[in-house]
Amino acid sequence: MLKYYHAEPAANSLKSIIPLHEKALPFESIYVDLHKFEQHSEWFVAINPEGQVPVLDHDGTIITHTTVINEYLEDVFPDTPLRPRDAIGAARMRYWNKFVDEHVMNYVSMHGWHRMVGVIARNIQSGEFEQLMERIPLPDQRKKWQTARSGFSEADLAHATEKIIYAVDKVEAQLHKTRWIAGDAYTLADINFYSMCGMMVERMFPEMEIATRCPKLVEWRERMNARPAVAKALAGEDRTAPGLRTFTGHAR
């Protein structure tokens, strides 16, 4: 039995729910309300001591971190493969996953935290905010909440934007060579970049003029949107306040 603990269908939560649907795996969907800080509650920290979503529970075995979850699903459920079965193809996929994890995710996340989580954090009374911070297991995550409350610096946000521009240009160049990011086959690398950046880059950064700048990226995104598993994943529950939905999915 698979259980998937997740928040809104975006970013980290979306990244592993798409493979579950692509593989047509039956699973129990368990929503964790980040706006109520359920990820730091006793019941959830008992499942994942780091207090972060998503989490995969496979017959009592707990798997955390989306790239690890997705590789686990490939190992345990190899039918409908999303990882190339040849060594070179798998290496290329892992290269792109590493690139997205290290050079895309945190920088898109910073903008999401600045614009969305900052609003949430500033609406919490001081005494209550300090109490909530004490419940966050990871020191870095605690610091991130505190920074979101005060606001990320313009220099840090500008640096994050530069990294995102570099990433979209790099993916655009690759898509001029191959149909999918890691080659001619659809893989976890496509799911990773789509979830972390590709599905929302125009909404978050309209000044980049992605339609003009990256036509191949736009074509690729339309192919992603047309996949039934992606549409099914995106149709999941979303309790984010309407005014914040542009930036949902980055609070963990």
C-alpha cells in the first residue's frame, strides 16, 4: 500500500505525484495543510522528523525528498519506466535532475517564499510566530521562515533571478537538440524541471517574456500539459488562498 503525504499540486508535491499517476499506481492521497503548519505538527513529524512534504509511505517504509522518492518508484515499480534503462541515458537524466535540484529549485523557491510565504509569515502575531518557529525541526528551514517574514534582500532576489534565467536558457538550448530534456525520451528530468520551474515561470517572471525568449520551452511545456498523468496531478486539491496561488507550492 502506498500513501503519499503532500500539499498543493505544485513544486515538490507535484514532482512525485506525477510519477505515481504516470505509473498508474494506486495510492492513498493524504493532504498536509502547510498554511495550518501541519507539516510541523506532532503527528506529521512522527512520520518525517524533518517536518517537510512530500513523504512516500510504502508499507511502512518512509521515503523522503522528491528525487529520492522518484528513484525509489523506478526501482520498485519499473513498469512504465521514467528513467532510461541504458547507463548513458540514466546518467543524462541524473545530470539534469542534479542541475534542477541544485541550480533551479532553491532560486525559484526563494521568489515563492518572498512573495507568498512572506505574506503568511507577516500576518502571524509575534508571540505566535516565535512559537511556530520552535516547532520547525530543521534550523535552515526556521531561518528561511524568519527571512521570509522580514523579506529577502534585493541582492539575493536578483541573484536568484539570474540563476533562473540561466536555467531556462540552458533548457531552451537543450530542447533545440532533443525532444525532451534528457534526450528523446520523456523522463523524471522533465517532471523535475516542469514541477520546479517550467509550469510557472511565465506567471512568476513575466518580465522574462518566455514565449519570445524560449519557444522550444513553451512547446515542451504544452507537451507536458497534454500528458494525462500531469493533468490528473494538477487537478488535485488546492487550499491555497486565491490571491497566493500564483506562487503556491514552495512552503515546506
